[in-house]
Amino acid sequence: MRGARLFLALLAFALLPLTSHAQQSSWGPILVIEMDRLLQESRPGQEVLRQNNADREARLAEGRAASLSLEQEERELTELRQSLDPAEFRELAQAFDEKVIATRREQEQLDQEFTRRADERVQSFYNEVVAPLIDRIADETDAMMIVHKEVTLVNRVDLNITAEVIKRLDASIPESPAPEPGASDN
């Protein structure tokens, strides 16, 4: 990842003479965008983050419930130890250990699934919502190139289109009505 950023930075540096030429010729400008800001500051991006956070909270609650269940089962098994034959206790303890291992694997798989869904939601936001809008702005401005702010060496504020993209993203979805006073989320 760092190598790719370095390559892009060097490419941007190599294109600097072209940038000043592009400003004077029929080539369009090189525009700059901050993708992270689009996710964090636009209403559609904030909705993606809200969904991911809600899923994360639900996932954490599931994990806590599984953990508490295992802890309760372990306490019960410990209480039974005194009243059971050692061989019978070892058998129950072995079964419990296997259950713990299986539960941990299942929880890890659920965590990976959560991460995959969250990443897909963010990628969908960028690919399906942001990319077409950026394409329209590139067409409107006859931009030669749009680069991410992190890979630019020189950044003129007037070439940064992030605020414009956020404004258009927010305009693309209707305002949510404010909840009525006293209304609950039942």
C-alpha cells in the first residue's frame, strides 16, 4: 500500500509540469478529492457508518451473550465436579472444551462476516454512489484527472472538489423529517 502511494505521489510530481500546461491548454485541471471525508461528512456516507455501527453493536452483543452462556455453563460444570465420578467429569469437561473451541470458531467466522459486510457497504457507497457523481463533476470541469489528497504533493484548495461532492451527495437524498416531540422508537 505504501509503495502504491509513493508511486502515485511520484506520478503526481512528474505531472506537475503538465498541470500548469493543462491549466493553459484545452486539458482540464487535475482535481483533488478526500474520500474519507465523503464517508464521514456526507449524509449518505454517515448512513453507511450508522449501519456499520449498528451491525457492530449487534455483533458485540451476540459475542457477549455467547461468552456469558459459556461462563454460566462453566460455573455449573464446576459445581457438579464434587458430585461426579472423575471419569464422568473428565468426559463432561472434554465436551465443554470442545464446545468452547467450536463457539470461538463460530464467533470468529461471524466477526469476519461482519467485517466483509461492512467493507462491502463502504465499497458500494464509493462505487455506486460516489463514483458516478465524481464522473459527472469531472465531465463538467473537463478534469484531466482526479487524485486522492493523500497522494498529492501540491494541493491548491480551489482544485479540491470534496465539499462540492458532499453537497451533491446530501442533495441527492431527501431530508429526514425531524422526530416529533415525545415520539419513541418502539
